[in-house]
Amino acid sequence: MREQWARRIAFLTGLLILLLAIIFSISQNPEGSSGTGTNLKQPPSTGDVEAVNLDPQRVEAGRQVYRQQACARCHSIAGEGNENSPLDGVGSRREADELQDWIIGADSLQGVLPDRAFNQKQAHKGIPADDLDALVIYMQSLHTGLPGTGVEQRPSTGNVEVADLDSQRVDAGRQIYHQQACERCHSIDGEGNESNPLDGVGGRREADELQDWITGADNLQGMIPERAFTLKQVNKELPADDLDTLVIYMQSLHPELHSASTQQSPSTGNVEAVDLDPQRVDVGRQIYHQQACERCHSIDGEGNENNPLDGVGGRREADELQDWITGADNLQGMIPERAFTLKQVNKELPADDLDTLVIYMQSLQPQDSGDKGAGGGGLK
């Protein structure tokens, strides 16, 4: 009898311990928390926040405060730290006052943040006011239009005009880009590390700036992450001619030059709308879909929006359109190799089908062109 009671008591004691353990676990990790539960970017934001001009010295001071406070235990930036709560891009989602509230765990956030995260943030209320301001500035610098290891993601000097470039030097620069394994940190046309795309960088930076960003010039120390700055030092060992050639390739990555699409490369000027046979336009549209052109291009937002064709008929003559459709030899080195290769398949189109596809491209006129032919992009 005593043995039975002893077994029952032991069983009930074990059950009680298990129940208490479950209750404790739930209290420490409330529903909705993940990992550390301190993720600044996961709660709803107020919307898109414009990038602001920031003092590089204050940004660097804020970065030091971030490290002193050991924020990397709960958060990560550029993959460094606790990746459960990345802060990349947070400056584009929250205004300065919001950032400060989230840093210190303001009273308004009680119940919004997990209890443990909220309690941990209270320690930041003891940060000196100047340090807290600097930390907020550093968070503001983590903006999709600013941070990262890439040239393109820092404030630019303005719109840079298209330069006349030697296509052979452009192609040689592309080869150096791959030899240096630049795609480990950057991407072009979606190929490589998409955290730091270089598309369009030639339209934002002059040649001397591009060289500084490629080599990690001393004046950039503190403006880009230390790891990125260190990695760029290896490019200082490039032969001068190779460096110049790589800069030329970066210049070719201009919104008006670099793309697989016809409309994003230099045009001959404004092309007048022409009268087009609506039936041929419609047949051309069918060929466009048969060739699965929307995998690389879009029209009226339908398809791959990286390479829109809207209005291309107002920028290119018929012979140019045909060259871009088929990837003519004179375009080698002017468009990405993959795009050039993909376009070769269109050389197998029957002549009448190719002419009809060109007519459809001609129908894609700007909306204010008078809507001749198919009118308004040829899609109405």
C-alpha cells in the first residue's frame, strides 16, 4: 500500500515539475516572439522613409555605440550578428523618433514587443543623450538607398551623363569584374549577391568616384562597413590599366545603357509614330508571347519589370528594333552576355514573324505620342 502511494506521489511530483517548466517556458518566450524577439524591423512601419543627409562622423560614432552596447547579440547588419533580427534597411522604414522609441523600449511599445525584449531595451534609457542620438543616426544610415558594401548604395553626386565608351574596354572590364569575383558582394541584372546591386551605378557616380569605391579609398573609411572596406583594399593591387577598364565597365552600367532591354540602351532619338496595320500589330503581340519575351521584359507592368518595353517604339527605328530583338553582332559587349545569348534564338524566327514582331515593338509608343498605329503602347 505504501509503495503504491509512494509511486503516486512520485508521479504527481514529476507532473507538477513538468507543468511548472512549461509555464516558465511560455512566460519567457511569449507567443509571437522569435529567437531573441528584439527585431526592430518586424513590427509594422509607418511607411517608406526618405533617405536623409547624414554626417559621416556621426554615423561612425553611432556604429561605435552600437558595438559598445553589444547590439549584435540580438541584431545583425550585413549578416554580422544575430541574424534572427536583421536591421538592414531599417532606416527606410522608421523615422528618427520611432527608431529612438524602439532602441530604448518606449512605454508605448509595452505589449507590442515581447516582454523579454522590452525589458532588455530598458537598459538603453541610460545611454547618454548624445550617444543615443548618434545611435539613431546610425540606424538612419541603414537605408535601402544608403547602406551596404556597394558603390551604388551611398549618396551620389547627382545624375551623371552617359559617356562614350569603347565596347571592347567595356567587355574587358566585365571580364575583370568576374576575375575579381565581384559577384560575391554585388549583383548585375540579378546575377550575384543581390544585397548590393550595381545596376545603374554609372548614372550616379563619376569615374573618379567609381575608382574610389572600387579600391576602398581612405576617405571612405567609416562610410562603409569595415568588412567591405577591408575587402576592397585588394583591388588597389590591380594594374592601373585593369583598374581603368573596370571603371569603364562600371560607367557602362548606366540606366540609359546597361540592360538586356532595347529601351534601356542608347537610342537614336525621338522616333515619330508610324501608321501600322492593327492586324499585324496583333499578330506581333502573339509572337511576343509565343517567344516568352515576358520572361525578360514587361509591357504595361506585365512580365519582368526589370526591362520594361513601354514606349520603345518612340525611341528606336525599325532596323534598330530588329537588331535588339535578334542580338545583332554589333551589340556584343553592349548588353550582358546572358541577354546577348538569349536573343540569338530570335534569329531563327521566320522573316515574316520577325517583321511582325518589329511592328508590334513600333506600336509601343509613348502615351503622349498621338496614339497613332495601335496607340498608347499598342495594348488598348
